[in-house]
Amino acid sequence: MSAPAYDNDNIFAKILRGELPAHKVYEDDDTFAFLDIMPRADGHTLVIPKRPARNILDADPALLAPVMATTQKIARAIMAAFAAPGILVQQFNEADAGQVVFHLHFHVIPRFGDQKLRPHTGQMADQAVLAENAEKIRAALGG
Ligand code: AMP
């Protein structure tokens, strides 16, 4: 079964082109990281490749290494910024698996024991709180 083609007008492609705002925490030549607008926990960050990929099924394997390297970097920074004892990395492929935005992304979510996560794509966070949390992560990244 073949997946639909990459849609250049998905929300994350628009963020990459600067057509929509985002609380950026990190960027390099290959990857971009920004806060999830409906965070499941404070500091919930998304890591994406700059090159188009719908999800892990169609991605050029060459873009996975930089995306995972950035995911590791962000995981460590979130751990430090929020004093989180654990980090969840989560990634959905196609609607049946829960994918809502069709540009490859990895969720990086701080975890605190049995503290419940907020629902996936639940409630929009306050912009001021997102800005504050993005700053904490950027500070932990050393910038
Ligand atoms: P999924 O495709 O299931 O991994 O979910 C897409 C994720 O993107 C959800 O966690 C949404 O809260 C998040 N999201 C949707 N729109 C935006 C946006 N404009 N900026 C940041 N995160 C977003």
C-alpha cells in the first residue's frame, strides 16, 4: 500500500517557510525544533527535518541521523531545563497510528513518574507560558 504524497502546505512546512509562527528552541542545517502548541507536558517539543518527509515510512534514511541527533540534544536539554527524571520520545505514522500533521516529527516529552500526560492534541497552551518554556530549553542548550 503506498502512502499519499507529501503535502507542501502542511502546518510544519508552513512553519519552516516562516509562514506560521513557532516557539523555536533549536535549528541547524538539517533540523528544526519548536514547542508543541498543545503540549502534553510543559516543555513538550517537536523535532523535524527541514527536508520534506511525510513520516518515517517515506523519509530518506539520510535525514534520520540528523533528526535523531537533534532529538537527543533536545531530550537532554528538556531533562535539564525541567529537572525531568525521564523523557518520552514518541512518533506517529499515518492517521491510523494517530498522525495528525503529515511532516515527519518526533515528540520529546518530559516525564515525572506516574504524573498523567495531558491528552494528545488536547488544549492550546497560553502563548506566554510557551514562550517561557521555550526560553528555558534554549538556556539549557546554552543559547
Ligand atoms: P501528530 O501528527 O499526531 O504527532 O500530532 C501533531 C502534533 O502537532 C500535535 O501534538 C499538535 O499539538 C502539534 N501541533 C499542531 N499544530 C501545531 C502548531 N502550529 N505549532 C506547534 N505544534 C502544533
